[in-house]
Amino acid sequence: MFGLTRKNFVQRALLTLKLFYMPNKFSLPKLKLIVENPFPHTDRISVRTNQDAVDIFREIWEPGTLELYESVYVLFLNKSMRVLGFKRQSFGSIDGCVFDARLILATALLSASTGIIVAHNHPSANTQPSMSDETVTRKLREACELLN
């Protein structure tokens, strides 16, 4: 996939967010956000097709867990559809996984992402989304639309 091993891809996709407490005479907290990505824009992986996203998710998914328990992973993208980073948002049981759209959007906002791609697995290999999958996807889409 893109000529990278899983380890190299994970290292390339690192994105660091830091919040600092900056003391002042009023003892008010001042938060400072610093985004560090050690890779130049041109070296970041692009997502041009659905298959690109599938290949990336297969590369970053924790080995040995696809058939063990449900997980939700998120790719965070810039305006050029280049991957800024990824996060395993949550993991659950054999037949369920809960995630909070607010946490996905918080990471997207803090990383200055302009797009996200969310992936979720079913250990049974059933590719049909459940009613719950459809509901949470709709809610996440609606929340994203508020920010765009």
C-alpha cells in the first residue's frame, strides 16, 4: 500500500496536539494549540478514491482485531484530501461499538481537518449496516454539516 509498511505509515501519520497553560497576572488559563506534523505537505498520503481509503484503513487497522471485535477508525484530511493523521476512535465487543461524534469532531477541529473518513468493521464480515450504524452515521453527517 503506497510503498509503506504499517509502521512507516503510522509514523508518517502522526499528528501532535498540545495545549499549554500560560500563567498571567490574573491567573487566567491561556490555551495555546500547536499542531505538529513532522512530514511536509507533499509527503502526506492522498485519498483520491474509495479504494485508497480502504487500503489505508487495512494498513492502519490493529492487526488481528477485524474478526475479534468492532472498532471505529477515523482518517483526518486536509483540503487537498491528504491524510493529516488517524485515530482509533473506539472499540467494542463482538457485536457492538459505541462512539461519540463530539470526540471525532473535537479531534477534527483541533487538527484543523477539513474532512474526515470514518470506518467501522463487523467481525461477522456482514457488510450490511445495522439500523444503529445508519442512525449514528446520519447524526455524524449532520454534525459535520454544521461545521462546514
